[in-house]
Amino acid sequence: MRVVAAGHPLSGRALRARRVYRQWGRLWLVLGLPDGGVVSVEVADTDVLEMPVASAPSGTGTLSAEDARRLLGLLEACIARAATHAVMTAGEGGPR
């Protein structure tokens, strides 16, 4: 995506968006800089809402309902395993 706000120091620069968050009632993007740093920019100062939405042709690159249920089950199992591990290691006092 590209920063398009005329007065912004990064105006005209194409950068990769890493994540989005809401703060002070506005949407912000965390953008990766070429030097490896990051910067937050308001969504309104970018062209991200003007970009076309990518979509896969029907039947390719998407999950079926059954695949989605299976993936959800795997995620739930991972969360349960992580929670069990956290409880078991909580009394160990951290790394030695």
C-alpha cells in the first residue's frame, strides 16, 4: 500500500502493512520500513481502502465448510495445549 497524504513524511512511499489496530476512534496501520523499523499511519492517509480486494476463483484457494471446521478444531486443540502447558509450568519459577 502507499501513503497518499500530501503532508505526510512518507507520502508517495509504497510500504508493506503488517497489522491494523483501532485507537482514538480511528484505524491505524503498522507499516514496515525498508530499514526494518515500523511506523503507525492512519488508514485515511493511505490508499489501502482504494486497493482492489483479492479473491480466488471459486473452488481454489479457499476452505470448504468441513476444512474450516477441521482447522477450528486444530486451533482449539492448540489453545488447550498451550493453556495446559502454562498451568503446568507456572509454579516452576521461570527459566533456570
